[in-house]
Amino acid sequence: MADGTADNGVLRRTAMQGALVAGVGIPLLAACGSDDDSGSGSDGSGSAASVKTSAVAVGGGVIVDKTVFVQPTEGDFKAYSAICPHQKCTFTEVTDGRIRCGGCHGAEFDAATGQNVVGPNGGSPNLPNLSTIDVTVSGDSVTSG
């Protein structure tokens, strides 16, 4: 072992480099993992969100936890995930019929359809459209999931 090899012929330097790569690489791979919460509520939050119908203005919407509730026309309630498909930031507002990701990159989506209408940083629309989440209207409440 005076030549720097371990008992199995592996150089100590090679073993140390492998340990270093594993120590750095494994946490990086974990950080690139999926945000998919399989088995959770359809909005990815793990539970249903709820809001009073009166809180969702016609032509507007509200963000509750990880859900965006909108009412494009009188009595027509829809919900979307409040997580932007671009950089996974939470949407910041629903105004003028648009769902906006103002905190990250300025993308905008049509609140009635979920269609991407303004891309990141004001660019051309190039993001996936938002998927709707099923809603249930019961009395004066709207519930997702």
C-alpha cells in the first residue's frame, strides 16, 4: 500500500474523487426531482381549496393557497393551479381577465381558458396552457378538487 492503492487495487485518490462526486452530485440530482405530488389533490396542494362565491368577481379571480379560482361569466367558476408552468413560481394576481406571474417573469394566461397569452418577460406565448381543476359549487362556496 506504499504506492497509494487500497487493498483492492483502487487508488486512494480515485476513491476520494468518487466520494466527492457522489457527495456533490446526489443532492444536485435530488434538487432536479419532480414536483409531482402523485396521490394528492388535483391542484398539487394535497388538499382541496375553497372560497366564497362572492369573493370571485365576474371577469376576475382570487388565489387561495395553490389554486386560482376565476369566474369568467356569471355563475361559471373555474380553477387552475396557482403554480406557473414556466419556473414553478406562484401566480401573483388575477386582473383584467388575466392570471399573471408577476413575481418571476411576467407571463400571463387568459383566465377564462387558461391559454398562455404573454410569454416569459413579455415575449411571445410559448408556455403550456393551464389545466383546469374540477370545481364544485355548493351554496355560497366553490371548492377545488
